[in-house]
Amino acid sequence: SVADLIVAMGLPALVVARPGLGTINHTLLTIKQAQSVGIRVLGTIINGCADQPDLAERTNPQAIERYSGLPVLGLLPCLTGVDLENRRLDGLAESIARFVQVEKLLEA
């Protein structure tokens, strides 16, 4: 499994979560499972955030931090220029540089 590969390579992990309703549960379960097999989780990045976030999207990052004890390291907007099927990554690197707390990753 991917978890086995991460453990075998001795790598830490980032959890990438969706922004909407239900993400707290999914994200916490993912973090707990990763930790239970010995993976060091650095934090979470929430991907695909709306320009006008609803209540769940506005409050999920704080809840994930509170219940997981790990930081939310970034809130990436929805990127229309990213299309993995067609290998288009327009704007991805720029968005990571702008919206992800890379310095916190380097400290971990």
C-alpha cells in the first residue's frame, strides 16, 4: 500500500483534504490511520477552496487543527489550469508558493 511505501522509505506525509462538509471526519481518520502505522504526519493542506467559502469551508481548518493537533499548512484555491489527465499544471507552483506555509514544512 502507499502507507507501506511511506513507512519503508521513512518519509513524513502531508494530508491533502477537500474544503467542504465532511472533510473534518475524513481528514482526522486519514491522519489517525497514517499515525497508527508509524507515519509522521506534518500537517494538512486544504485543496480547492472556493472564492466565497461557506460556513464549513471557513471553519474546517480550525477544527482540523484543534482535533488533530497538527497545523493546516495551506488553503489552496481551486485552480482551473490544473488538469492531471492532460498533464497541465498551470499555476500550481505559484499557488503553492503563495498559499502554503512552506517554511513550516522545512522546520518539521
